[in-house]
Amino acid sequence: MGAGISIDDIYSLVSPKAKLLDSSGMLLHALSMPKYLSESIVRYKEDVSKLTLPDPSTFDGVVISGMGGSFISGLFLQDLASDRSSKAIILNRDVRLPRFIDEKKLLVAVSYSGNTEETLRIYLEGLRRNIPVVAVTSGGELAAVSEKLGKPVIRLPPGIPPRAAFPHLTAAIAALTSSVLGLDLLGELRRAIDELAKREDSVLSDGLALSRLLFSDVQNNLTPLIYGYSPYLSPAYRFKTQINENSKIHAFFGELPEVNHNEIMGWNGVLKSFTVVFVRGREEPKYMEARIEFLENLFDKNNIRFYNLHGNCEKRACELLSLIMKADVVSIALALLLGVDPTPVDTITQLKKFLDSKIGFSLHREIN
Ligand code: F6R
């Protein structure tokens, strides 16, 4: 990291046992995000240029389908691009593909492992409906079947926890969708990395400071509640999911302004053991600022603890990346403060094994 601080120094800033606990190096994954992103931009630009895909002008939109760690990059690209492209960016996290999705959409099926049932079913549905589909994966059934059928695949490097593959997934999806969306997404990401390099110290200091505050709140039985708004939904949602998977505690996500029309009533009731984080960016409109100000006043009156997590870049792409890095650092440091190894996600693995024994969905079998 910047200012010559080593990863060991960072671990000792968190806690004496932190380095030992993080035996699979989740913190290094998070801090290396700009480096991985920079390498991936070059790699996937080239990989995509070798694919045979329909003319981008034939598409009226893209559909990005994936679950968990394989979903977040789609949300990131929607935050980054949806108000600047005339083409639709549709995100899917279901086993069903809406009827209106047809051959005028580019379907990007994203599963880091290549074995996630939801994404395999979407891929199959795409094939059956003759929708042009590209797989983004490190292997599994998704890679094997795509290759067998001669369908395009972007191969990710193996052996990374899916949520830590965010830079690889983001660059791969950006490389695939840029020409359809009519935006230079890879160029924007490249410039964002340069801008981010100047802010690395604040990413770390803001992240560690917030992890200590949340640690103390969690010890007082307060559950993190993360509030975000467009175009910064991806860091807010990423924050919630990273607290779940890295810190292994409950955390919930709410989207402004919608929460002001329902959830806001909960602060009058008896169940309010939450600590709130607002995820905020430079493009915050006045109408959002006023809504957050109202909530802050409400929280002050009700003794609800709340914090603001700000991005600190000029451009949106850098803001999103810096917020995501901060959220990742908070969730990992929080795990280490709680005495938890951030990497394993045993219950998710158990669920997948259970589903395999109960349902045993196989893409191979379906296409034969
Ligand atoms: C694990 C993780 C999970 C997975 C999800 C889908 O690090 O982040 O959220 O991403 O279970 O699996 P994949 O990504 O393999 O399709």
C-alpha cells in the first residue's frame, strides 16, 4: 500500500492475531484490487477481441446474470454506465429469465466456479431461446459445456474466492459489454486506477477506522444496516455482502429513497438494535442530501449510531472502486477483530452440496 506501509504493518494495526487468522490472505486480495484490475483490463480486452460475437449494433442491451460474488460486478457496471448508455443493462439473479429478453440482448452468464445452479439454468435458458450468450467463469460445467458447444467463454484465473475475483470479473464484463453500451468502460477503469493510486492511504485509514467503530457496535449487539443510493448501489450492497461472508455476521442493505417510504417507520418501534452506515458519493444530489439529513436527525433523537462512508475521488469509476475497497477492508478487519478467518464460507459450501445431492442439476445432462 501507499506510504511504504507493508501488509504486516496493516495486520498489526488491526490486532496482534490478525495475520495468523487471515491465513488465506483475504486482506491482500482486497488491497491488490487496483493491480488485478489493471492486469485484467489488458488480458480481457485481448481475450474478448478473439471471440466471434455478433455485431454490437445488433444488440439493444445486455443482460448480466450471476449470484453472490459473481453478481456484484454487474451492479458496479450498472452504477457506472446505466445513465450514460442508451442500451439497457439488465441484471438477473434468478433461475428464470424474463420473457422480454430475446436475441437482441447479449447475455453474459457469470459464475466464478462455473457450477452455480442458478447461473447454469440461465445459461441453458439462453441457449434454448437462441439468445447470444457468453460465459464468464474459471471452469466448472459452465466452461466445459460452453467449450463443448463452441460457445464463447472468458476464462478467469482459478483458485480465488469468487468475491475476491471482483477485479477480474469486472474487467471481463466491461470488456464484453463496452462496445454494445457504446462506452469506453475499460479506458474509464484504467483512468480510475490511476486516480485511486493517489487515494490509497485514505482507503486504508477510513476502512480501518470504520472497522473499529463497527466492531464496538457489534460487541454491543448492534447489527449493521447499510444504506445506499444510485449510482453508488454496488459499494453499499457489496459492503453488506462482504460483512456477511467475511465477518460472518448479519448485515442488511436498504436503498434510498425507497426506505424512507416504509423502513423509516421501524425507528419508532422496539426492534432498533442497528448501527447504520450511509454509503455516499460526490454526485449526491440535493434531494438525497436532504433525505439523509432527515434520517441523521431522526437517528440523533433516537440514539441510533450512524456513520458515513464517503468516496474521495473526482470521477465516478474511481469513487465506486474506492468505496468498494473501503467496504472490503472494513469487512475483513471486522472479521479479524471478531477473531474470524474471513475466507471460508462453509455454510454456502454446505448448501451447494445439499442442493447437489437433492436436485443434482447438470448442464451436461440437460444439453444431451
Ligand atoms: C464466495 C462468494 C459467493 C459465490 C456465490 C456464487 O466467495 O462470494 O457469493 O460467489 O455462491 O458462486 P459462483 O460465484 O461460483 O457462481
